[in-house]
Amino acid sequence: MFFYELPAERIAQRPLGYTAARSDARLLHAVASRTAGDLSINDRAFAALPSVLSSNDVLVLNDTKVRPARVFAELESTGREVELLFTDEGSSGEWQAIARPMKKVRAGDRLHISSQLVAEVIGRTEDQRRLRIRFPESDAVQEQLHDSGVMPIPPYIRRGRADFSDESLYQTVFAKELGSLAAPTASLHFTEQVLQELREAGIGIVYLTHHVGTGSVSPVSEQLLENHRMDSEFYRIPLESRASLRAAREEGRRVIAVGTTVVRALESEYLSGDGACRAEDSGFIETSLFIYPGHEFQGVDAMITNFHQPSSTHLQLVAAFFEESHLEKVYQHALADSSYRFLTYGDSSFLEFA
């Protein structure tokens, strides 16, 4: 398992978009040789991406939109504050949520989210990891939760306490399909100007939707990677994107995945499609694919990705793609340069093979 030590002071607490342009983020450009084993590293600005890519490349972006899924409630019996991360709405109006502190909430408890919205805890899921919650019958529960909720930024950013700025900065500029518990962070650096420059350079831009769930944000809990099981997430590749991806393969154009969610969606698609992107759009498709070293990639030629948390599924995926020995040098380079910022609101990297 690839691992590294990350000093707490290197974790970005705000995105560059808070004080400057999103695209002012740094871009570590690493090129590895598949034959000689050489590795070259160049430090750039993310705004330089259009000049780094080739005119026949195809970028694949995730247009998922983060929902304000974190709410803070008051436990009726004690008055204690409880943090709830609503993961999904089940059948018959039953919701599921991860609570902090989980051990303080029991079946029968009532949680006051707002003066209009009170949740009743009816038990836990079979794996004991989530609360099962019911609301009084109302057509407006979803809207009331949305109004009460905040952006579910990770706990290592300001202890998970999002503010007004995160409402926009924790979304990509092309976010469209509401449904994620986390942002596709590799795409947070894109601006409308960068996207326009990419188009003008002849670089293709393709969109898919992969809603980030608990599968992506949960750490690897097993010493043996093959024993780790990811929660299911859902992706969709629309017809137009499917046609573009199929044409790229036929024409020998590079497919560059922006973010680990795009990698998982494409690899899931190619695995289930016998090595090809299927022509038909069958709606959202469930995937629990966990990619770790040893995976043979079929749908991705290069990758743009942020610097990830130790012991995360994201880091194992990148190690599988770029080889652990190369990735170790990439992280050593970024850690040695104090200007590089890590994790969700941090800087980016472009990993490719010569």
C-alpha cells in the first residue's frame, strides 16, 4: 500500500479561488517513460494546461454537483449538537445519515434540524455505519434539508465547518447534476477562460457524471488491499460523450481523465463493456470498483489529479496508474517544495507517459 507522511500545515484550508483565480493553482507535470523507467518533473501553473496538452487530446470531466448534505441538529433528549451527513434517501421516505458522534444517537431519538424540521431515528443500517431516519410526512423535506444544509467539506478543512464561500468554491464551474457528497477536486482549478483556451487549442472536452458517495471518501481499512470493499456509487455517460469516447479510441487520440472519479467511471465502463465504451446510454450505472496497484487500465491514457490523503482509495488508484516508484518521487518533490498545497483545496498534478 502506497503511504506517505503529510504534515498538517501542508493541507490547504482555502482554495486559491478565495483570494485569486482558481487556475493560479500549481500544476506538477510528471512524465514517465514506460520503457526506460525515467521520470521528469516540471512545475507549472494550472493555467498553463492548454499549452501542456496536445491538440488531439480528449479531456473527460465530471459534471456532478455537490449537494449541501451536512446539517447540524440538536438531540432533543440532551440538547447536544449532532452532525449529520445525509448519504441517500431510501424507499418509503426513509433517509440514511452518518452521525458524529454516532454513539450518542439511538433508536427513538429525535433530532431538531430546524424549527420546521425534526427527524426521528428508527435504527441503524445492517452494517451499523449509518442511521436510519424518518421525517414527518411532508413534500418539502428535501427543500428544507437543502436550506438547512451546508457544503460537506472534509473534516481536515476547518473541521468540516463550511461557510458562505464554500457554496461556490466547493463546486466546479461546470457543475450540473446534483447528487455528490464531495467535489471532484481535480476539476476545481478549471475556469471558463481555461476551458475556452482548451477548446481553441483543439482539445476535446467530454462530460460524464459520477456522483461521489461514501465509497470514495472512506479510508482503506484493510492491510490487504484486495480485502477492502467500497460502497457503491453511480455514474452516467451520456450518448454524446459515449460517441466522442468511441471516436477517440478509433482515431488513436489520448483520453485524459480529470480526477479519480472519472477514472473509476471509465474503467468501470470498459470492464463491463468488454474493453469498450458501449454505444447506448442506459442511465446511471452502479459501481463499487476499487482500483489499486495491479489494475490493468483500459479507458485512461493520462490523468489530472490533486494530491491525495494517505491511506485513501484515491491514492491507491493513482499509484496503480502511475506506478508506486514514480508516484513516490512525485510526492517527494511536492513535499520538498513548501509552495505546494495538498488535498481537496490544494494543487494539482498531470501524470502522463512518454
